[in-house]
Amino acid sequence: MRTIYGILSSVVSMREEQMQKSLLKEIILEQEKDRQGLGGGVPRTALDVALRHAALPHAVVVSGVRRCGKSTLLNQVIDDFYKNGVYYFNFEDERLIDFNVEDFNDLYEVFLELYGEKKVFFFDEIQNVFQWEVFVRRMQGKGCKFFITGSNASLLSKELGTKLSGRNVSIELFPFSFTEYLSFKGFQLSKNGLSLTTERAALKKHFAEYLKHGGMPEYLKYQDQTLLKRVYEDILYRDIVARYGIKQVKPLRELGLYLLSNVGGTFSYNNLKKVLGLGSMNTIKRYADYLENSYLIFLTAKFSYSLKEQFVALKKIYCIDNGLAESIAFQFSKNKGKFLENLVFLELRRRFPEVYYYKTTNNLEVDFLVKSGRKDIQLIQVADNLQKEKTRQREIKALLKAMEELKLKTGLLLTDDDEEELKISGKNINVVPVYQWILGKAEK
């Protein structure tokens, strides 16, 4: 016989479940209304990739820094490919703070009540739910398709492949590229535009603005720097402090500020410990990993065929967005060369999964080395301009020495606006403006 306590407990449980479903229904309807109000936005380069993966049974995992346009990309996929409707849910809602993996069944039931049976799920910022992959894997077994976004690089890790039994494909989304920025501005370069004074001048003006302001869509729309500062605060507090249970926030803030203020520079964890006086070297490394995992920064290794040498060598620092770095860092904006170098890194990172810097045997530095396959290596040097003879000689000397050591016949020297072709000692160095290189207008 059931006791009064047992009956009351059942009633309370039923009421809580009803309240939970009522809340989920409210959130779903609100989010669907917001989603439909988003509009198409600037077509992202990643859209073609996402649409190619739409026909696969695999989960499509889109990861990138906060506010870089992941939700808009999902919306574009829905509008382009799923006219008959999908299940859409964004877990970045403060009312979902207690949502856990057991609640997915309630969510699914509410979806069925509202929209009937669908086979396609779109989940935004799913990393907020611990063990989310259990539900995804189960529903994949029933023939369901998933598009998933998150602001944490672990979504692209091998661990994810294990959790979903390899049934996923990954896409990294960055803030607007220069090409996407031009689309946002409504500017289209004509076929012979670089030869036309007015078009070339307009293009260079757009590039100067992009170089400084970066490509965060919301900031570009409203031109309010507090939006970038909010992104930074959310990364620190929501993506790192809350997720990893950090009690002492000050060391993390100091480390973040130092790294963003030294974009393009090198560092070692031991030196950071001394400069900032922050805890242990292991703590600093862990915090730096958190910042990188959230896509705020990238830590680039020195190229070497020795993995041990790569591991112990100094790392170089880059930021996900020039505008974000300028809004947070000390005096980043005073060094145009760093803006250019960071921008080139981001473009290379879009094109190549691994980007390195190179040190010659006599300690000269080349900014970037990228590989396509095991033997196809490219060297790229970046300089604001080559007007000063001392700068010109330094950049060319380092590039030539690296080319000699790696047995390469060609090298690339990217600048703000210099353009020429150098033939030195049987080697070719193409000097190209960054804006032309990004647009593919200067390929040799």
C-alpha cells in the first residue's frame, strides 16, 4: 500500500515535470520566434561546407569563439536545406542552468507536442550540458541528424569522435574573413578592380578598417566597443571560471590581459610565472589552455621535425580577432605590424589546420610556416612596409636563410601595400599586399 508520503511525492514530482515541460515549451517558442527574426545575414564561407555535410548521417559540429556567427550559420543551413522544419534549441539561456542529460527526454517530448515528429535537431551551445553526447548518440541510432554548435575547442577533439563513435564532422567558424567583411559592407571588386584607381582606393580603405576593427559581426553592425568587452568577460567568467570552478579570478584576468597585449610575441610558461608573479607554472599553463580552448587566443609552436624541440620551444601568441584584441589590450593599436601579423595568422589558420613559426640556425625568425601534406612547405614573412632599408634587409635575410635551410625556391613576404618580385641567389620572393593575398588576387 502506498503511503501518504509516497503519494505526495508522486504529485510533487508530476508537478515539477509539468513545470519543466511548460518552461521548455516557453523557451522553444521564444527561441523559434527569435530565430526567424534573425534574417539571412552575410553568407558564410562555411555554409557551403555545412550544406555538403547535410546529406550525411553524421552530426555536424560547428565550434568557434562566442558571437562569431554560429547561430546565424545554423539559421542559414535551416533556410537553405530544411524547408520542412527542424527542432531548434539554444542552451545559452539562464533559465536552463539546471538542465542536465536526463532532461533531454522532456525536451524531445515537448518538441513532438509542438511540431510533430522531425528527424533533424539543431542544438546551439550544447557544451553547457554535461554528457550531452549520450542523447545525441542514442537519437543518431534512431536515424536522427544533428547540427551542433559550441564555444569550446574540445568539441573538435578526438574525445568527441570517441563519444559519438566517429559519427561526426567538424567545422571551425571564425569571425568574418576579409571577403565576408566586404560582403557585409556591400562592396564587390570588379574583375579588373585592382587596376582601377577608385576601386583599388575603396578596397584599401575597407581593408584598413577591417585591419583595425576585425570581423566580429555584432560589433561591426553596432560599432559599440562594449560588445567586444562583453564577449571577453563572457569568455572569462562563463566559459572558463564557471566551467572549471576557478576560485581566484585575478590571475586569470592578468594572464588574459598580458597575452592579448603581446600578440605576435613569444613567451615561455616559466617566464610568464616570473613576469606576472602568478602561482605555479602548471597553473599558468592550465589557464592558457583554457583561454585557447575558448578560441580567444592561439598558441603557435616553433616548427621542428623534433616533437621534443617543438614542445620546449617558446610559443607565439595570436588573438581570434583584431578588434577584440584592441578593445582589451594595452597599446596593441599602436603597432600596425602586429595587426597585420595577427590578421595573416587568422587567414592561414582558416586555410591550414597547423600553423608554425620558424627559427633559422642563426636565430633569425620567419613569422609563419605552413604545410600541405608532409613535404609541401610554405614560408610567409609579414612586415608593415619595406620602406626602411634596415627593415627590408632584416625581413629578406631571415626569409632567404629559412628557404635555404628548408630547400625552398620561393617565399612570400606580405606587407601593407608594397608589391614587387625579388630574385636573389636563384630564389624568388614575392612581395604582396596582404589584402591582395587574402582575396587571391596575387597568386604567383
